[in-house]
Amino acid sequence: MKKFLNSVDTVLTESLDGFVAAHSDILALGDEHKFVRRKALKPGKVALISGGGSGHEPLHGGLVGHGMLDAACPGQVFTSPTPDQMLAAVQAVDTGAGCLFIVKNYEGDVMNFDMAAEMSEGVLQVVTNDDVAVENSSYTTGRRGVAGTLVVEKIVGAAAEQGMALPELKALGDRVNGATRSMGVALTSCTVPAAGRPTFEIGDNEMEFGVGIHGEPGRRRDALKSADAIAEEVCAAIVGDLGERAKGPALLFVNGFGGTPSMELYLMYNSARKIFERSGVRVIRSLVGSYVTSLDMAGCSITLTMLDNEMTVLWDAPVHTAALRWGM
Amino acid sequence: MKKFLNSVDTVLTESLDGFVAAHSDILALGDEHKFVRRKALKPGKVALISGGGSGHEPLHGGLVGHGMLDAACPGQVFTSPTPDQMLAAVQAVDTGAGCLFIVKNYEGDVMNFDMAAEMSEGVLQVVTNDDVAVENSSYTTGRRGVAGTLVVEKIVGAAAEQGMALPELKALGDRVNGATRSMGVALTSCTVPAAGRPTFEIGDNEMEFGVGIHGEPGRRRDALKSADAIAEEVCAAIVGDLGERAKGPALLFVNGFGGTPSMELYLMYNSARKIFERSGVRVIRSLVGSYVTSLDMAGCSITLTMLDNEMTVLWDAPVHTAALRWGM
């Protein structure tokens, strides 16, 4: 295992310490590293809280700040955060207008966020499940929540910043999730620090098609194909799943898994954009970069969100987080 | 070689097409992919032009926009751009106030930018050489220009945006470069698409200490050490080279080489910050991310710029590029 670390036991806390120190103008750390929170809260605003296993940075801690999340609870690498983390976050950032949890659809995450929601008052939840690759998976009943979660967090975060009430935010989050589809491809495995070896074996000329963000199996193992051929199949799966809805304005988000450089991501974006536009999608907003990662895995995912006018305006609204920033 | 590509001959142009399409609100592409330019020029402003071999994205194209570069000329992967690229860029973005070339110190880059400068009027140059690892290297006489180049581009770009004249911009650029030191460590090699195999061999438990951004040899090959031990030695090299100047306010920039995830970069930032602060450096500005990359190389570099008040204000000034954005 080749990583910059001191001890596998302290990777997470040391990284969080560095992260919050580097962004101390906007972020603060909860006791015992239970959560990362927005430094300046906005009284009367619904608090948005997300979280999940670590190893997907900048998701979610890098999306805490003005116009997005109020707090993020980092579990150990690829391990759900515990309910006491979410309870501590609620206590720290709920200013009285209630909380919305944004949860990726993994059994552990759903269970632990559910438990925290039951023990709190005034909490609603949005569960994301944008991954069209497979129904049910290693850690999931139903579809997995992957890179589309960022889109939900951005759009719902903007609405919360503008004063939208809790039930409407939950409805908006469900609507954005419902308009979003993703699928990913891995060229290499990731290596979890505590395991010390690759999560899965993969041949020199193979790819995992439809991979999950923890290295879960996708649709199949296949020979590595050209970028265009990969994009064709991923886009077809997304468009096929969206059906009639795959027409008109959309956000195209090409996401790197951590080990893939931006040159390749923009090349994939170029392929995917042409393919989507041939089928009637009009790409009016774009995001390209490594935002929902799987440690050091080489690979990428393609996410498409069909946009209506409200969603577009909210996507464009000012945001100031460690990883996403515009308009301020 | 495991990369998202269609053909090694078209990697660069396809990636540039995707890049400019994704950022068409601020960028435009020159004919024959000769340069990436700022869409909206500011008449009367000195034009900042940089460039170099591709494979270091987002440097330099991702740094074109308000408050930074006016144009960037991408050579083939790890290959200098040709003088006709810079001449075409000058023609496209010089609005009459002259041009400043910002050039990383590699023999090919220096030669080709020199040639273009001689064939133009009103061009001055800043050559960056922030890498303390080695004097003279595979492609360099003197020290290499590496991640510190981004700092020069940001600070000089802000001053140009505010109307500073060409000779003062050149002096400022030289001053920022003179206040900046970097050094990098590689855990794996990169793979140039046209070569199809790793640039160098490296053992499972080895690191290249002082590596260049094309995979050039550094100070030595060594056993992989802890993050703290690596940071200790890199920071000592930087502080030792700065000498008396290594006291007071500074920008700490931890840069990933393309294959290293942000969790590890923030962990390295955490180590480096503590070490620098023990020796009297006060970290008042931070940047952590993969900005000056070497394709898919795993590794990182540490850059320290000693800040005065003018430089700090210019660092904070609004910027709107694909890779760096704040204040607007």
C-alpha cells in the first residue's frame, strides 16, 4: 500500500484536522471529530446534514458551507457514521427550523440516520439512489446513492439558504434525486488503508462496468474499451432509465474516483456530452472533477440531472464550500 | 496502460474540446487548438500568457479567466508548446498594453517562449524556478518551475486585472517567484499516453524524493516513509533554502500530482503546517488540491510562499477560472 499516512488508525482524524485547518474561515470541527460544521450558522434556516463513510472526499465535508450543507458526519473509511455523530451534529447546527438529512442509499447509512432521526425532533430525510448500474448490491437494497448526491445537496442547499421550509426542502430533494441518474466505471481498485491491499483484483486490460463507490461489483467485468464506447454504454443506460424524461435541459457531471486526472475526465465529458446531445438532451450546466471519490480508485462516473427552471436557478445560486464555490 | 481515451493521437484535442465546452461561459479555444483564451478580454489590461507541456492540468488552461491568465498554450503531453502557439495567443489577447509570459523553467519552454517574445513587441517574461529539489535536471538548467507557478499566476493575474503596468507586473512576478519554494515526492510513476508505459520504474515500497513534474529524478530513491517523516524533510529543504526569510506570514500549498486523493493531501497539509509553524512560519493562506499534476502520478508537492501585505491582498482578489474561483 502506497499512501501518505502515519498510521492507519489516525488517517481520518489527521486528514480532518488538516482539512478544517485549511478551511478555518468557513468550517469548524465537532468534538471527537464527530462532524464538520459550518462556522457561521444562519438562524431560522433549516439545517442540512449529510455524512457517510469517509474515502469519498470532498463529499461530504467539502460541501459544508454557505449554500450547501450545515454539517457532515464522517464515518471511518467506507463505514457508516454512528447515530451519535448525527445527534451531535443536529444539536450543533439546528437553529430551530428543523433538519434535513441527506443520506446515500446504503443499508448502514440508512439505518444509522434513521435511528438519529427517530431520536430527534423535526427531522426529515432524503435518501439518494441515483446509480442505475444495479438493483441491490453488496451494501444496498435498491439502488446505490452515488455522485448525484452532490447535485441534491447543491440544489436543496441553495433553497434552504433562501429560506425554504423543511417539508418543501424534502420534496425538492426527492424531486432532484428523481431527475438524476449516474453510472460509473473503474479501471483500478481502491485500497482501504486499514485493509492495506486492493479491495478487488482487476486485470491489466479490464474494467469494472457499473462499479460502486466502494468498489462494489457493477454489471460486469469487461475488457477495457475506448472512451467513446464506454461513454456510449453508460449514457445509454442513463437515457434508457430516464425514458421519456431524457429530453431538454440538463446538468452533466463527470466525476473522477480519485486516481483519474482531469485530462481524462474532460475527454470523457466530451464523449458523453456529444452522445447525450444526439439523443435530445441539452447540456446547459456542467461539472467536471473528482468530487465523489473512492479513495485512489482510477475511474469515473457520469451523472445526468434533468433540470427545470427552479433547479437551474438553485444550481447557479452562490455557494462557498471547500470544494464547490461560486458567486461569492 | 489504463486510461480513458480513444486514440493516443487525439487525447489532447478531445480533452481540450471537452474542457472548453464545459467552461464555455468563460473560455474559448484558439484555431487548431493552439491556445485556450479568456472569452471576454479587458481592453487596456496587460495580457498574461502562460503554457507548457500538457499533462499538468488544470495548470495552465484551468487558470485562464478573470484575475489570472488571458491565454494558455498547451503543448503535447510533457512537450513544450511551439512559438507559433504563443504568437497566435499574443495576437488574440493583447489589447495594446503588452503581454507578460509566465514560463516554467524547462529548456524547451524557455527557448520557445523566448523565440515568441523576440518576434513580438511589448512582451516581458517571468521564468519560475521554485523547485528546491535539484539544480539542473533532465530538461532544465538551474531549478525547475513547478507548483509555485500557480501562485505567481494568481498574484500577478490579480495585479494585472487591477491595471498594473507591464514592467511592474514583471517585477512582481519575479518577487513572488523569489518568495516561493517547492518540493515533491512521487509514490508511483505517471504514464504518458503516447509511450503507453510508466515513465520510470519504482518499487512497491519506494518513493522518489524530490521528483519533477514529468517524473524526472529528484534527490534520491528512498524507502517509503511516514507522512510526517516525508513532510519533515521536504519542509526542512524549503526552510533551509529560504534561510532568514522563512519567518512570518505564508501561503502553504499542498499539491497533488493527479493520482493522490484529497484525504492524503489534507493529511500531508496537516503534517507540513505543524512543521512549518514550529520553525516560525505563520500559515495565513492555504491551498490543497491537485492543481499542478503529472498525469496519473501518485504523489504530492509542498509549496511555501512567504507573503507580504500586497501579495496577500492580491491572492485574495476575485478570480474566476475553471480551477480556481472565489470572490465572484
